[in-house]
Amino acid sequence: MDTQALALALPLIGWASHTALLTHRLATAHRDPLTGLRTRAGWTVLAERVIRRHRDAVVLLLDLDHVDRTTDG
């Protein structure tokens, strides 16, 4: 492979691998890597999907670990 072709191919290869990594991270961000359970983001996405499909639905999300993420502390 000549130098010019390599210079053109390397950024494309880098972009493709970076895109694959980001896609994987986005796909796994909705699940906890240790337990496999849905994260807050995963439950939120699911709740939004239910609300879009069923306009009269009521969705209640409870945070059971007593951590207040709206303040510093």
C-alpha cells in the first residue's frame, strides 16, 4: 500500500473504530455492567417509549437507593 493511500485510510479506520466504540458504549449505558439490570437511563428510555405508545399510560419510577442526585451530597 502506498503512503498516500495509507494516509487516506488511517483516518477512516480511526473514525470507524471510534464510531463502533461509541455505539457500544451507548448500547450498554442502559444496563449496569455488573448486574445487567437497567440503569436510571435505561428505565427512563423504557418509560418514555411506553408513554409514546400508550398516551393514557401512567409510569412511576422509584429510586430505592436513597441517593439524591439533584443536589451536591
